[in-house]
Amino acid sequence: MKNFEFQNCTKIIFGKDSEEKAGTEIIKYSSKILLHYGGGSIKKYGLYDRVKSCLKKEDIGIVELGGVLPNPRLKLVKKGIELCRQEKIDFILAVGGGSVIDSAKAIAIGVPYKGNVWDFFEEKTKIKESIPIAVILTIPAAGSEVSGASVITNEDGLYKKGVEANIMRPKFSILNPELTFTLGNNQTAIGVADILAHIMERYFTQEKNVDLTDRLCEATFKTLLRNTPVILKENNNYAARAEVMWAGSVAHNDLLDTGRVTDWASHMIEHELSAIYDIAHGEGLAIIFPAWMKYVYKNNIERFAQFGQRIWGVDFHPYDLEGMALEGIKRFEDFLKRIGLKTRLSEISISDDRFKEMAKKCTENGPVGSFVKLGKEDVLNIYNLAK
């Protein structure tokens, strides 16, 4: 186990009707905020009105910026930065899923910065300041409600890049599983794929003697395996929705990172897909992760065999660890199919005509991943495995 420092300063407010506490929490920080959200769903289902009502009870001034799209765009981030400066906004409330939260974080670091906010994403400068943000989560998936990361798409060149700093972690995040009752099965399944990927980016490590965090990863993973089929059949099952929502936060609050080296190659490879084709991140991960597994498993067959045995119940065969590993990968892919996801690029009408371009962009700053360092040809091979 490696040395580590762990700190997550985000306060979690979890449970039924918890969004009603937004006003009393925000007033501790600010009396005028940017209310940031996506499309019309929060208005359609009444959340928008409830949030505004609780803010007005505390006499909190509200400036609005909606319109966040999946794979949030730099153009809207820049609009939000200018709006906050003009209106002297010093706090942002993000109401939505990962795209809204990531957009809010990017705005928050851009407000005090005199240069182009994209500088942070291109690693031209480091984040030193941020105005605070808070979250009302509506889609369990990205885990951005507890993380210090933001991923934004730059329409100029179709680059999708991430940046990370503890200062971007939300001051508080409100998690009410009832707010996820309105999600369709496809949205739910895509979110689950994203959460599973967050667990696996941590689980597949070359670090030894990390059994505690292995077991935490496995428990979180198996919680999703148990509860996802339930909510796909019973959309309003609060108990199952609560398990999935909390699993999404635990998967990405950095607890599962402790003492180990994480990978993130699959995320980097997928970012090129969603930047160019504008697919949902979880949708792309459901395709890329099995392909990555098939490409790298021989670099630590024991860990992949453990994945098969502990999570998928593959029988232990000490003389056939490779068979155990491959069976675990197969069962993972089968699960993704059972919950309604595609596991091949051809199934979502993506051909190989831009594979070389994506592999080049993915590795333009050097190899990706830590489980195995992957260069341009490796990434190209993984895209081909995912065809």
C-alpha cells in the first residue's frame, strides 16, 4: 500500500426532501448566487420551483444560467464566467447531473482567473482560486458531486479535457433519491456504467497489499449489480435508488483511491469518442472498458482472475487464471447488455474512419493509463477491439 493523503470536504445531505435545505445551507456562504442547470427536466418535474422557493425564503438573490448539454461546452462556461462577473456572483448552485456540475466548476475557477479558463484544461497554469459551488444531484453517474474534477468539451477542435483540484469540491451536495424517479431506464443504465467505470479505474491497479480498498471497490460494485435490475423494473423503488445514488458518490469521492495507483486510460480513450460523436460518457465507457480489459488483462492475470471470482462468482481454478479472467470480463459485458447497453461501436453507428485521429489526440501529451502505459498504437488497437 502506498502512502496517501485523503481529504474530502464536501458535506453530504442525503434523503427525502433534502433539497428543501438548499436555502439554509447557501445563506451561510452567499446572498446572491448563480443557479446553473441543464434542459427543461427540472422545470417539468417541479424541482426548479421548489429550489427557487427555498432560496427566496432566505432572501437569496438568483441569477440563472440554463442550457447545459451532455458533454458540457466551453462556450457556455465562458458565458457563465462573464455573467458571474457582471452580476458580482460569488456562489454557484448546480442543479442536475455531472455535466451541470462540471460546467459549474469550470465557471467557478474561471471567475477569478484573468486568462482563458481553457488554460487550466491544457495544463498551461494551475488552479489557485475558485468561487464556491454546491450541488443538488438529479442523476447518479459522474460522481462530480463529491469530486474535485471537471471535464469540459471545447467545440474548437472537439477536445474533451479534464482538470482537478481540491478547491473545486462542492461545499455541500444534496442527494435525494426521489429526484431520480423520473429517469428513464436508458439514463439509469448509462449512469450505472459510469459509476462502474469509476470503480474499475481504481480496482485495476498494479499496487499490492491493498485488500481493504479492493473489498470496498467490490462491495460498491456488487451493490450496483444487485440494485440496478431492481430499479429498471421498479422505477420508484426508493431503497434501490438510494443504494445506487450513494454508490455513485462513494465510487468517486477518492476513498477507493487510497493507497493505490489508479488508471483512467479508459476514461481518456472514451473522451475522444464523446467529444467527436457527442455520445453520453457512460454509453461510451460501456463500450471502451470491455475492450480495454481484453487488451490489458495479461499484464496482471491474477487481478483479473480476482475480479472474476470475487465480483462475478467465477469458480477458482489455480491452474487456469486466464480462463477465470476472461470469464469475468465476459460476465461484465453480459451484465451491460442485460441492462440495455451496447458494447460495440458498430451498434451505435460509429465506424473506424476516425480511430487514428482519436488515438493521436488521446496520446498527444504522452501515454495514458498506469495499469499499463498505452501509446497511440495501443489506443488504436483498443478502438479496433471495440468495433
